[in-house]
Amino acid sequence: MITVGIDIGSAAIKLVFVENGAMVWSQTQPSTAFSAGVGEKLFKEGLAALSLPEQNIAGIATTGYGKSLFGLSGKKVNEITANALGAHIAGGGKARTIINIGGQDIKIIKIDGSGKVIDFKMNDKCAAGTGRFFEMSERILDIPLNEFSSRSMRSAAPAVINSTCAVFAETELVSLLSSGTDINDVIAGIHLSIANRIGTMSAALNMEDEIYFDGGPALNEGLHQFLMDELEREIKVFPKPQFTVAYGAALQIALEKGFKITEFSAN
């Protein structure tokens, strides 16, 4: 049977269909003031794509800050718990640390060999370093987010961005551009500042291997490289890192219903 997980985040809504541990369909759209309607639209798209009648769905779980907004949900799952379970299954049981960058927070989560949370640290007091920060940077620099990775890799000298507050960081970006700093160096500086922030957060946790980086920003290879350089550790990224939390929510339903997870897959 198939279970559905939907992660209603502050920046994006992610929905997955999971069968026997394998993600068989996934889709995401930006969050709006009408997130519940967007979630229902994605759900119907998934049913159509898989040629599934709704009665064949064994259960629907929601997670994320907007988990209470989706009326079709039968279960609400804490996003840290969902992230831990999703990474545990997708990593074949080897994941021990997860670095997650969401729309408005950064989390570092330690898990044990069964996917249960041992400890975690969260930065949610300012949007600096989060998905919202990237959206703000995209607007100021007038460069599409999908170009940030390649541009940062062409940087000769990453700019220094000291602010830990998104509002002040915005001022710094404008100042750097006004002073003629190469835009590739500015983008590399953004990545470096986020990596430094995560490095500071990680000092309070004894991060164990294997380490995984997930959330939408994990698709940014430039940021991924800066993060590995900062932590001096190998950090892995799932094939679809933006769906790990929704995947974990769907798996939670499957496990509670006694379905056997026969595949370790988040492809």
C-alpha cells in the first residue's frame, strides 16, 4: 500500500507518495497564503500520475510549520522526528547526523541506529542562513538561485559577511555590491557565512558520521562544498534532499500500520 507525506514549510510545500520504502512520486511548489489548497492540488496530481484511486491510499501524514492546515491529513508528525526517520531510511540506516536548512531555520539533528533523535540544535531566531535568506539574496543580486552554486565556485576571494541577522546582512550585500566587489565573491561569501554559522552551531554537538545535508539549499553544490570545508568532514546529500522530511512523515504512517519497508530509497 501507498502512504503520503506532505511537508508544509514556510518556503515550499513538498508532497511524496511512498510504497514499500520507495518514493514513487514527489512534487514541490512554493508556499502561499493558500497552502492547504496547494497541498490538495499536489495530492490530486500524484493520484493522477500514479493512476491511483484515493481509497488505495493507506494514510496521509503532514509535517512542517503548516501541518495543521491540510485537512486531508490523518496524522501530524513533528518535523524533527520526520527528518530523522526519512534520513535513517534513505541512508540505509547509516545516517547519524543531519544538517537541515529550511525556509526559516537551521537544524542539526543527531540520531541513533534506529532513526530516533538523540539530540538536536536549532537556530530559528533569525532568517540569516536559511531559505528565506537565499531568496532575499537572489532579489538583491538579481541572480537566479540555480546559478549561485556555479558562480560561487568561480570565486577567487569570498567576501566577508559578518552579520548574523538577515536584515543587517542585506545591508552588507548592498554595500559590497556598491563598493564593486565581484558578484561571484559576494555569492561565495554568502555560502561561507552560512557554513561558518553551521560550524558554530555544531560546536555544541559531537557530530558523528555519516553526516547528511538536506533541505532545499542542499541542492546547492557550492554551499555543500563550503560546508564540508568548514567542518572538515565528508557530508553526503540525498538525491532529493528537499523531500527528506515529507518522506519521513509518509514512512511514519507506514511503520505504524505495520507495513514492511523493503527498500531504502529516496530517489
